[in-house]
Amino acid sequence: MSNHFLSLAKERYSVRRYQPEPVSPEIIEKLLEAARWAPSAGNLQPWFFYVVTKQKDKEMLAQAALNQRFVAQAPVCIVVCAEPERSARVYGNRGRYLYCYQDTAAAAQNILLAAAGFGLGACWVGAFKEDEVKRCLAMPEGRVPVAIIPVGRPADNPAHRPGRREISEIVCYV
């Protein structure tokens, strides 16, 4: 593993305060490019992404996200969705209820890391009312929102980030 990647993974943190400057369309495209290169079971790529930049739509997302106001404060939000039936066609219920969510989680993580690589902040928001997010974005049947990722320039610079458990606490070599 390159030291650069490990440093990037360690520097990434959940940003909940953003500067108002917009994120360029070119960088948004690169974040989405990183997402689409995530691994997926059978290379089925059971994901779909909504890029939300209109303030009224971000306000609706923030309300759906249990009134987490920072969602609306970010210049852009990317809503990462799963398409369970795409995975189910090959893997049945395991694809429908597990693989598609693992795959979209990998895509979301790629967005978070790519954002950090561009000097942007982001936050994985999973606490939201699914039906409200679907309604806000007029999602078709069969598409499930998994994460809302606000993205922008951080307005904070936390001196202390939460620590991590020691390797010895979380690993067993067999």
C-alpha cells in the first residue's frame, strides 16, 4: 500500500461545516468516476447516483435526513443508490439483500476518498427517511437510497479527529 493512500485514508474525516464556494463540475465528474470504478459482485455495478446542487432540493434532503442542516449547507450532495434487482438477477436474494449494498458502500467510500484527495470535505449520511429521499428525487421503483454525501470545501479544521481501535483489538490471524 502506498504511503500516499494510507495518509489519505487517515486524513479523511466526516465534514459537517462547508464553505459556500461551489465544487466544479470537473471535480464532481471525477468523484463519480471514482465511484464507478468501485468493485462490485459479478461486475454488475448495481448503483445509481443523483447529483444535487439546487438549494431547494438540498433543503428537502436535509429535512429527510432528520434535519441535519449541514446537508443543505454543502455546495453539492451526491445521493448513492442501490438497484437490488440488478444484483438479484444473478445472485438471487443474496444479491438483492447483501451484494448490492456492499457494492454501493464501496462506491460511496471511493467518493469520500476521492473528495479528500481533491482537498474537499464530505460526510457519509445514512440517517434519513428513505421514502422522503425517494420522493424528493422522484426515484423510480426499484432504486434505494443508501447514502447522502454532502461535498464541499471544509469550513472547519479539526485539531482532533476521533481515534481508531488498535489493530490487536480488531484482528485475529488464523
